[in-house]
Amino acid sequence: MYEELLRRVSIFEGLRDKEITKLSKLLAEKVFPKDQLIVSHDEVGDSLFIIVEGRVKVVLFSESGREMILSIFKKNDFFGEMSLFDNHPRSANVIAMKKSKVLILKRDDFVDFLKSSPVATLNILAEMSRRLRRADEIISNLALLDVYGRVARVLLHLADQEGKEVEDGLAIHSRPTQQDIASMAGTSRETVSRALSEFQRRGLIETTGRSILLKHAFLLEHSG
């Protein structure tokens, strides 16, 4: 039932058909409404989650309640893998940004599967390495860049994840809200609004509804 979707998940790329079939039989399906907590910070992690439909955000909250978005995941992405390996509590909250359907793979089943599949083991190590690099990038951005630079880096990250190459640059057709961008950049929604307006005034971006075009000049200025 889930074989085709699993083939599009990065950690299961390259698996043989019989491995995909075996894996699909271990999955349970669950639907979460918008804004519902899927994974709670500090809870014991016993499952890997694969997104079938929807979009989720990985967040931390400060003592004052301010939200910091670490990542946004969409269809074919997965989350919850770290605590399956180290037996530590979850490191962040995961919240549905819209109605989301996920597949759940329990720890014991996942570990047993990895023991029998070197390809999947190497894939997940590669993906975890990419996510650690992304975490290092976030820390560096917060420490070294001004707020406009942080907003620009968030836009570049979104373009890298789901941007479409067009004649004038990279188009993001379903960008997060300004508040979500603010939470990813560690700033306020008002600052994001000013930054986007300034980028647009300088001819670096174009916005239409939820779509945003990062022009070549923007990419050259902020990709260094």
C-alpha cells in the first residue's frame, strides 16, 4: 500500500522491492489536525514518522513562550529518528502546520530493519549528517548574521528545499507565513516584513500571494 511513497523517502532510496514490501507491512497510519502536537519535547521517543500528506514544523519554545522553528518537513520527509538511536528524550516539539497524515514505524521494527539493510543504514547516516550540518548553519547564522542576513538565509534554505528554477531565479510557490519565517530566523514578524519589503524595493525578490521569486541578484548577494 505504501511502497511507492517509501521509494521517495530519502533513507529508503535504493532498497530492493522485497525490502520495501517488508517495510510497508510494519507501518501504522495516523492523522493529526492542524496545530496538533505530534511529538513533545522531552518525551521518550519510540517511533519514526514519515509524512504522507501535510506539513509539520520542528520547534523549541523559550521560557517566555517565543517559538523558534528549527525545520519544516513536508510530504516524503521523515522525523523522530535521533531518539531511536541514543535512547534519549526527544530534542524538540513537532507540530502539524496543516492537517497531516503520517506513517509510524516503531523503534524495535526500525532497528531490526536497519540490521538487515546496509543500504538503509548508510542512507540514514547520510541524512543525519545533512541535518547536523543544517543545525550548525542555524547556530552560525544566529551568531554571525544581522536579522536581514538571517531572513535571507531562511529564504535560501526554503528555495533549496522546494524552490523551482525559472528564468529569473528560484521560485518558492508555497512559502511559510511571515511569522513562521520570523521563527526560523530568530526575529519578529515585523522585522521579516521590513526585510521582504527592502529586498523587493531593491529588485532582489518578487512576491505574489504565497509565492516568492528569489532573483539571480538575490542569490548572488546572499549565497556566499
